[in-house]
Amino acid sequence: MVFEQLLDAVGSEPLFETGLLLAGEVDPRDVRRQLSRWTTAGKIRQLRRGLYCLAPSYAKVIPHPFVVANRLRPGSYVSLQSALAYYGMIPELVPVTTSVGAGRPTRFDTPLGRYEFRHIRPDWLRGYTRVEVENNQMAFIATPEKALLDMVYLHTGADSVGYLGALRLQSLERLDLEELRRLARLSKKPKLSRAAKVLQALAGEEANAFESL
């Protein structure tokens, strides 16, 4: 395989995996050797074993961070501060893309940035949706309600007024309070039910502040 063939095969994709290049009558050892050479030459970038993207000078599509996160750890979804920033619910820019899933906690430092994965129990893998985050790029992201509850689930003391107030949450009108309560009940964790009540109160305070303007 020559590099022009690779461009023809994956040039319109944000990411590609080794398996895509092994279809048909090809020598797997030759493909892997070529991938190693192109990585060393700076023509492609390796994100993890078997997952690559084209270098910017060759790429037609720049991979969105959330798409990268989903592909780095299949079965996970973007959540926590990363999802809240995406929805405009926290004021800070988030330098690390954080996801949750049933796998062990891990971190990837890649040429495209840092990606962290937190562990949650398998029956808490709910409350996420598939969203078009860029032109024709789809990613699994927690709903606003689930992103907040995931934060509470993973952090000690996160059900308190002090912790949730310190997040400086904004645009709380985006919250579906009924869905927030439903997810909290499904978790069977009193901590999440307490957090749902605090968040409902904060959402009411924000609404009252706007009404008084």
C-alpha cells in the first residue's frame, strides 16, 4: 500500500482503524509496517493501538474531541464537565475531554489532546444520546441531567449545596427536572436524590432571578 491509497481509503474520515485497511488481499504485516513508517514521518497520528487520524496537512476532516473520545473507548459516552461545557451550563473551558463507562479508569495523552475515562457501574450506563457534534460527526454524550448526576455519583460530597453552587451552573432552564428526578430514582442512591432536590432549587433560583429583571 502506498500513501495515496490510504488517502483514497480514509481521506474523508475523521479517524480510521487498522482493521479497515486489512480487508481484501493484503499482507497485514506490510500494512502495519507502513502505518509505523507514516507515523514516524508525521503523515498520520496514532491515538492508541490500532486507531489513527491523518495529519492536519492531509486531513479533509478534523476529528471532533467527542468523536475521538468515543473511539478511544467504545461503549463510553462523554459526560461530566465536558458535557456541561458543551451545553453551555458551566462558564469554564474544559481542557480535558472526560467520559464515563463500565471499563476501568484510564487516561490517554494523544496528539489531539488528553482524554480521561471514569468508571461507573454497568446499570448506570443510561441517560445519554447520540448527537451531531460537527458536520456528519456523531458522538454519544450524556444529557444535561445525566452529566450532572454523573458528577455527583463520582465525587464525594457532590450532593451538597456548597459543591453544586460552586460549579456556577448557568442556563439551568435546559434541565428537564422531571427527567432529573427520574434518573435519580433509578439510581437507587439517596445521594443522587438529594442532589436532584438541590439542583431543582438552584434552577428555581435562576428562574426567579430572571423574572425579577
